[in-house]
Amino acid sequence: MTKRLVDVDDDMLAQVRTLLGTSTTKATINGALAEVLALAARREVLLNPELVAGSAALADDELRRSAWA
């Protein structure tokens, strides 16, 4: 890890700390970075359904209806 000197918005940090349930600034920032990376990965899958096995079948209305029959 690299130490960095940055200006951080204290109000936003407190809000994110509450959302993540973290107790330190380091844990809050690292948790927020992990959340952004996870969000980007989920977005990639949503925008590229071929990345998920079987997801092409979900686009077929008839197959999707038959799954609930």
C-alpha cells in the first residue's frame, strides 16, 4: 500500500462510514474503493450478458415464460 495525502470531504466520509459500517478512515476509503470496483464489475455483466452462462436464454420471452410455468 502507498500512503497518500489527500483532502477528503468529512461529511461524505461520515456518510460512507455509516453505510459501510466501518470504524476507521482507512477501512472506509478501502471499502468504498472495493464497492466501486464491484459496481463496475456488475455493470459490465449487465451490459454484456454473454459474459453470464445461460443469460442469452433469458432474453428469449418464450423460454423465460416457460421457466415460471
